[in-house]
Amino acid sequence: MPQDAYTPYVFPDLTHLFAPRSIAVVGASEKPHSIGNHAMRNIVEHSGFKGDVHPVNPKQATVMGLPCVPDVTALPGPVDVVMVVIPAPGVVAAVEQAGEKGCGFAVILTSGFSEADDWGRAEEAKLVEISKRTGIRIYGPNCPGLVNLNLPLGMTFSPAFKDDIAPGPIGLATQGGGLGRNMIQHNERGAQFGLWSSSGNECDLQVADFIHHMAQDPEIKVIGCLVEGFKDGARFAAACAEAARRGKPVVGLKVGRSEYGARAAASHTASITGSAEVNSTVFRQLGVVEVDDLDELVDVAMLFCRRMPTGDEKIAVFASSGGAASLCADNVGMAGLTLAEFAPETAERLAAALPAYANMSNPIDTTSISISHPDAYREAMAACAADPNVGLVLAPLPMDYGEYSVVNARALEAVQAGAGVPIVPIWMSERQGGGYRELARAGLVPFRSLRNMRKALRRWVDHGVWRQGRDAGWTPAVVTAGSPGAAGPTRTLSEVEGKRALAAAGVPATAPELATDAAQAAAIAERMGGRLAFKIVSPDITHKSDIGGVKLNVTPETAAAAHDEIMANAAKARPDADLTGVLIEPMAPEGGIEAFVGLSRDPVFGQVMTFGLGGIYVEMFADVTRAMLPVTRDKAGEMIGTLKSARLLTGYRGQAERDTAALADLIARVSDFALATPGLVEMDINPVWVGRAGAGVMALDAVIVVEA
């Protein structure tokens, strides 16, 4: 296993949270249908828990045959986990007692805290203080609990727990409960989950802590996470980096990608939802496979459980329906994937097994032998799966054929047992008969549509590409620097200040001079010579051209008039503005292409860079790419290449090739400058002039905003 260059973030040891030796349930009850009753019943009756269970309830002598104590102080000693299922007004006192007792964890199911009102926020702040003072770690509040299905152990009030036990290799970390339970219940089609945390308000322990724990757990192969908001971006990034280091994919679904969803998520768990663009950038760079829905998260996770991708898998389609084979092959093509070319020995095996009228090339159509000759059907499938060029076999099943579907499902299971590649069924019928149930029982997790298959397969292969190209030595700056939080009061550097700072950092930039009157403007223009650019300089004016504050192609002869016109335009448009003077600099050479490099400070994940070509490519087509810092030179080259408009830089249709090497250097140097500039809030270098190959690049304008 390669050792990465970053210093690991310090995470808590959650071993005795997920596998406690003793549990106390504050609010345990014999009252039917109560939360305290469900919580006790799940531990005592439906789990395989062998440790000590202590009901805590001052009004009852026993619960489910176990002796009660009146409060946490009366426990015979500290316990690993204290479950709290009492009304909100009593929670702080119970957790205080647990902390003073030396208990390890408090799992608070109770709602009514920071997600509710000011009183709840104040109470939650008290819980945080207790945790820091006593050392007890807090899970929740406002959560359904957590489960270890591999034991099994359900520290939850959910009445569905007993029906959801299907141990397996997927770990799931969510903040809300209902959607997490939805994914767990994909066990009905064979998905298998080992751990599930649902951490609610996260006043202490967060999704990141559970991702990190699952990355250490040898029984977990892949981690799913459903995130409504982030409390600590550095922690999340460090946890995902640890999962990547250990070769465990993280599949992520971020709620709050629209304004509606963001507002709802914030009220649900009181977290920071953040920018959808930034969140997607973070996911992509950390190797988190971003998905769009719950079933897609399960689909992708189960593909990873079947096999880790290399990124160059070729696909085979094996069907008993010509239409299903063709439609499935269409979806492979629509996903941008490649059908495998069968080796000669595969063609020979298929010819020996199938009738002459069957289609033996890829996609395979066995015709009706799936009914009449099931042994031949199985032999043909085995030949397909054994082909050396095949990385995965898709088996679309368009209809339920009763007992014949059962036979075919068992054939698929038998072939999979001896195959080195995944055989992935797609159950296309609305009738989920015995064949579907057989596939689920075997853990083959049939997709429910070709559309779902297409999206999941594309993401699976893409992650293989990411794994192959991953830079194990790269560490997100936010991991070492921490989440910056919201910026305070700011000020904007003058363009002269900004360009001097960039030039000092090795970023190619024009060398402007400042004129404070017309005579000085004329003298500077005479000394510089040639065609010049004149721009207003004011701490109060950012968009200069909008108010007539820019003049291009100024000559020494027109310099004084240009100065006076710019000053007059600015004074008229912004009479309140402080006008410092006019900036003068040489025009960029003709024939270049304009690009831009921007930086913005996200309060959760720190500095994020945005790069693209200028003009209509960003304004009309939003053709940009983003990256967390630091941006290395190799990453800068990758950013350039991922633009849809990148061909304009490489000689498209006879145009001159541009100096992409110098552009990559500029991008990397801007990243270095940002990391070396404390208090940097925002930067916009626009335009960046990009000359022909060998001609270099130049920052022509720069707006830099820093904390005051």
C-alpha cells in the first residue's frame, strides 16, 4: 500500500462505538410503541449483542427482564455507549452524568436541538462543552441511532431494524435517517451493508469520522455517504484521503445542489450545504464517486464490491432476447464505453454451444435456448465471461419467465462462482418473480433499468481511471490549513499592487504605472511608447469597463485626453468613489487567446481555483474547470485539457497552437501565490493573454481581494 505524503488528521477511535462491550439505555421503557421500547427491543431481542445492557428509568424497576437504575450515576460503572432516548429538556443532565462517569460515547436520538430553535442551539452548545470537558464523544443529537449489521447490533429506535439485517461489505455514513434506511433496504435485491451511521446534527462526531472508521474496518470494501452539509471540510477531505489510501472507494450523494434542497437540508441538520460546484470539485479530486440518487449510490457501491475497476474494462452483453441485447449495447455506447472483441477461442466455444441462428458476436443473443437448452445457455455464458478481453458481462433480462427465469438465474450464479469478472444482471420486467429473488439471494444485485446500469457502469470505470492516475503524494491544502470559515471585512488591492504581488511570485504580468494627472499620463505614455491600455484605479470600482473606465490602443499623442476622459467617466458613474488615478501599461501583442484564472475562498473547503477561456466560452457556455489547491503543474495541464474548448489552444482547424506549457506554469504559480498569501479571499486574473507556442502568457488584469 503506498504511503501518502500528508500528515494524517487525528480521528477518534470508534471501535467501541460500533462494537461496544456495554450499553446503557436512558429512557428504556416497557411501554409498547415508545421510542425507548423500540430501542431496548432492538438491542435485547433483535441483535446478537453479548455484552451488558443497563436500562435507565427512574419510574420502572425492570425493562424486558433487566433491572433498571434511576439515572446514569447509579450505573455499576462506566459503559461504552449511553443511548439517550428521553425528551430534550433532560438530555444535557444525562450526558453530563455519563461524561462524569467516564462513559465512552453518548448516542442521542432526541430531536429539538440546533435544528429547531434558539433554546435547542443553546442546549446543543452545552453538549459540546461537556464533550470537551469530560472526553465523552457525542453521536447526534437528532438522529435514528447507528447499526452494525455485521454483528448484528442495532442501537436504533427503528422498528424496521430486525428486517434489515443482511451483513455485507458496504459501509454507509449519512446525516439523515430516512434516506439511509431506504438504502439499507436495498437488501431486498441483494445489497449487503455492514455498518450504518446516521449522525444527525453532528455536534461532535461527523460523517468524516465514520468514513475514516469504515476505511480502517477490514470487513468494509466500499463506503457510501449521503451528506446534507459539512461542519468541517478539512476533516471530510482527510477522511476521504485515508479511504483512497486504503483502496476503498467512497460513493457520495450530496443533498442541497439546488436552492430548494440547500434550504431544506440546512433546516434538517443545521449544517453548511455549500456551493454545489465546489462540492462536486472536492468529490472529484478526492476520488469520491458522486451520484445523483439513492438507487444509483447502491448500484455503484455494489459494482465496487464485485470488483475494483482498472479503468480500461471492455464490456460483453449476454442476452436471450435480440431486442434486449441491442438496447443494452446501445446503452454501453451511450455511456462512452467499449464492447469487447471476442478472442477466437471464445467464438469456438460459443459456436459449439449455440444454434447456428444465434448471434455469437458481441452483443450475444442466445435466442430461446435459455428455455429449451439451459445447459447450453450456461456454457455460452461461461465462454463469454472467460474471454480474455472481457472486463464485465451485462446480462439484460427483459421479462419474467417463471420457473425458467429461476433456472437461468441459478445458471448465472453458477457461472459467476467460477468467473474472474463480474456478471451483472439487469432485471427489466416490472414482475419481480422467482428469478429476481434468486439473483437477490445470490447477492448479484440486479439493476432495475438499463438507464441505471449505464450511469453506474460509467462511474465505476471512471473511478478505475482515477485510481490509475491518482497522485498519492498530493494533499489538499485544506487538510493542513483547516477550514477557513467565512471571511471578515475585506479590501481590494489596486491593480498596481496586485500585479506587483503577482510578478514577485513569478506570475507573468504587465508592469503598469500610475498617473495621477494628464501631464503625468502623457509622460509615461511617451516613455513606454507603442499602443497602451489605460484603466481607472479606484478601490471602489471593480468592473472598470462597465463605467467607461478603460481605453485601449492609446498612443502618446492621445494619452492626456484619454486620461481626462476616463477620470470624467468614473466621476460621473461613481461620484462616491475614491479615484486614485489612471493605470497605464502596454497592450498585449495581437493574435493571442484570452483565458482567465480565478480563486475563491470556500468557507468549508478553502481556496478553489476556476479556469477557462474568456469571452463567450465562459459567459455563454460556462466552459470552466475547478480544482482545490494546491494545483501542481501536472494538474494545471489536466485542467487545460478538460475544457470543451481546449482544442482552440492546440491548433484546431489550422489555427496556431498556443503556449499551453507557459499557461500551465502560470496556473501553478497562481496556486502557489494563493497559498502563500494569508487572508486571500478572492482573485480574478482576467484576461490572461495566451500567445502562440513559445510566445508565453501574460496576466493583463487582476482583481485581488484580501481580508482587511
